[in-house]
Amino acid sequence: MTDSPVALITGGGSGIGAAVARQLLDAGHRVAVTGRGEERLSGFADELGNPEGLLTITGNAADYDQVRGAVEATLKEFGRLDTVVANAGFATHDSVAEGDPAGWTEMVLTNVLGPALLVRASVDALKETRGRIVLVGSVAGFVNTPGNIYGATKWAVTGLAENTRRQVTEWGVGVTLIAPGRVETPFWDGYGSLPPGHLLTADQIAESVVWAIRQPAGVDINTVVVRPIGQPN
């Protein structure tokens, strides 16, 4: 167990992050998850039976000191770091011409700055293990939709993933962008209802994340776009 791989997942207490954590734990990894809500994190740990290989860390993914602290706590607890998953993010579900700007700053900081901070805080540890950076983007980062500010943040994540890859690949670190289509997660809570049509599950997206993480040494899966059948855009 002491030599098993270690992953750090931001926004890991629910949705896609929690599904990735569960699947990695089942695969024998040790996992640290961060989130802003201590109660949600403790509930997630209780749900799993508080396994020895799980570490929960309360923190804000858009605050560098807290992100760096999460990396340091993971290294102190488990002794290594093989994978980081930048999963924390949310949408204000409004538009540039008609929305409420009050919510935009936090969304941009969480969705765009957050992944960059995680890369910066973890890259030295990942160099040592020749590990992997996983950024959870979105189909919205590949397809234009009217007024979509959330989509613009995910276009930024699409660019960040490739820009990061071009720098860290020389150090033996892999970078994977996982871009989901519509997924049934708490992401839609602020929208008021689930969107129409078939939705993917968090577990289905997590399978793509885990697949990318568990590729053989030397293989770098870079961009994976995953839509449910029936989603045209």
C-alpha cells in the first residue's frame, strides 16, 4: 500500500470528482480530495467507510496557498504524488448580455485560475514520479454557444491543457484533458433542472479519467471528448 499510486482531486466530494476518487480507491490507489464544504467531504468519507487510503482536505481551489497546502498535506500523508485531477468548477448558467456579473469572478477564478494553480503547486512532485495532470474541461470548451461565459472558461481550460502539455512533457509528465458533455451531477443545481435528453453519469466520465491515468508508462492521452449518445453539439 505504501508504494501504491497517489492522486489529488479538487472538488472531490461530489459529482465527477467523487466518482473518480471511488474508482481509483477501488483500483488500489491512495486518494486525497479537496472541497470547500467540510461537511460534504466528511459525508463522502463516511459513505466510503473512511478507508485508510482516503485523505480529505478542506480548501478553495482558487486560493494558491490552500492549493499548495493540499499538495503538501498529500505528500506528508502518502509520501508521493502521481496524479492531480483539476475537477473543481461550476457554472453561473447565465449569459454575457443578460447575466448577473456578481457571480462571474468566482466562476472564472475557480474554473480557469484553479487548474493553473494546481499545476503550479504539484509539478515538482509530479516530475519525481513522472506523473499525470488531468484537467476536467467540457464540450463547452470546444463548441460556441450564444453568450456562454461558462463556455469561455472551459475554452480557457482547453488551451491551458495543451499549453501545459507542451511545457511539462519534457519532464516526463503527462497531461490529459477530459471534456464531458452533459452529465447528471450537482453541476445543474443552479440551473434549476436537468437538461433535456440523455445524460452521462459521473461514473461514466470517471471511467474515462481512470483509463487515461492508468495508461502504460510513456503513453500520453491528451484530449478526450465524451458526449452522451444523442447530444448533437
